[in-house]
Amino acid sequence: MTPIRKIRLSETVIDVIKGMIAEDNFAPGDKFYSENELTKRLQVSRSSVREAIRILEVTGQVWVKQGKGIFIADATEKKFEPFISWLKSNEGSIIDNFEVRLIIEPKTAAFAAEKADSRDILKMEEALAHFAFHAENRNTMEIIKRDRDFHRWLAGATKNATLHSLMKSMTISLPNGWISSLHTPGRIEKTIREHKTILDAVTNRDKEGAEFAMTTHLENALADIRAHMHGKLK
């Protein structure tokens, strides 16, 4: 019978998977458990496992070969810093993600500034507060989750069910943009400030200001990712 590992509140899926790699004596080059097996062992959602594996890949601890599985990485064989190497191999999907978001999210912010009610504002404030809290502890999975929450609640504030559903789907199915942005040096702190600017504009019913703030936020994030990818981020 497959052993089940309980995840305590003080742990994350990433922490438990790291522990499994060490405790189960996996060595560089070994094939690791599949996503399906990890889901069963940890009793968490497949999306949580998938995101944890992506983050471990970003940090150079595993590598994923399409159709073959998850393998334990050997950091000494990396040609680049693990994150930069991951950025380069995923550059196309990251840029695609931000291009779509730049089409959709600035207008989303403008509509939210027009239609948000007090409950919407509260949800965004809570998402921002939780983001800042987890940023202090560098809890990567929670930071990414709260970032997505902010953008989802913003879309919900438009009162447009299709737009809200679209944003929810994007945050789940297109994770590379969020993962790449929030691993880029300095971006977490910048995101807190930029989200606050967006929220202030929405709260003040400033449609143009909200649209501009969101455009700036996304363009800044993409610029930082590109700069880090090519060794130009200061």
C-alpha cells in the first residue's frame, strides 16, 4: 500500500517533496515519483503537486522531461544558474503569458475601478496583506497563490462572470508567468508596491489610473524577467 505523508500547516508541498527526495535516497539522474503518485502519497491536489514540481525545477532540484517523467537534477551539470536556465527554456510561454495579460488585465482594472464594491476591495486588501506576510517568510507557493488571488479578485470586481472565469482559468493553467516573475530578484517587493497602486486607483474609482497602473505592473514584471534572463538586472 502506498504510504501517505501528512502535510502539516507549517509545511508546504515543496518542503515535503524535498524531504521525500532525501529520505527515499534519490540520487541525481534518478527518476522520481510521477505527479499521479505524488498526488496519492501526499493527498493534495494535482495542481498543487504540479506547481511544486515547477518551482523545484526553477530552483534546479528536479528536471521534467515531457512524456518521460520527473528526474532528480545534478546542479553541478547546469550550464547556467538554475532559474536563468529555466527562464531561457520557457521564454516563449512566459512572453505569451504576459502578452495575453497585457491585452486583458489593464481593461479589467479599469472596469474594476468602475464597478468594485466594498467586499471586492476587502478581498483585494486581504490578498495584498497575505502576500506581504508570506513575502516576509519567503513562502514561495503562498506568495504565488496570493498574487493570483489579487488578480482573480480584481477580475471578480468587474462583475463580469466571463472575465472572472477567464482570469481564474489563466491563473491555474498558465503558471509560468507567475512563477517566473516572483522568482526574479526584487520583483516580490516591487509587486507589493505595484499592487497597492492598482488597489488605490480602484478604490478611488480612477479608471484611467487603474488601467495605467496595471499596464505598468505587467510591463515592469516582464522587463525584469527579460533583464534577469540576459544578465542585465541590477
